[in-house]
Amino acid sequence: MASHMTSVDATGLGAGDLPADVFKLIVDLTANPFVVIRPDGLILYAGESVERLLGWTPDQIAGKNIVEFLPAEQVELAIVV
């Protein structure tokens, strides 16, 4: 039986009753970058499309703070939101 993601799994992803492998496949094949970010800005997960569109591999950005990747003029806005 495939594992299922509950409301929050080890990576912080939430997908209800969708099997984890199906959720990851959908996220990785989407044309848009998919990133899960905690309220404090820590990047918990990034889909494969991040590399294709932004140039960084998921491993390069996971575990870092989103402000490290934002232009200086957007950092203040990101912290407020």
C-alpha cells in the first residue's frame, strides 16, 4: 500500500488523502515552481521545476531561508507577509 500524506508529513507538505508518490509526481511535473515555505521563511520542500525555471536544484534551496533568494527590494515585503 502506498504511503499517504496526512495534513502534515515530515517535510511539512499537506495533501490530504493523496498518496505521497502521486503528490510528488504532480508537484515535480508542474510548469510552475512549487515551494513549501514555513511562516518564518524556511524552505521545507521544492519541486523539481525549481531548477528548470530558477536555476537552483531543490537540494540547493531546501533548508535555507527564502530571503536568501529574493532581490533586496523584496525582502522587506516577504518579511511583512
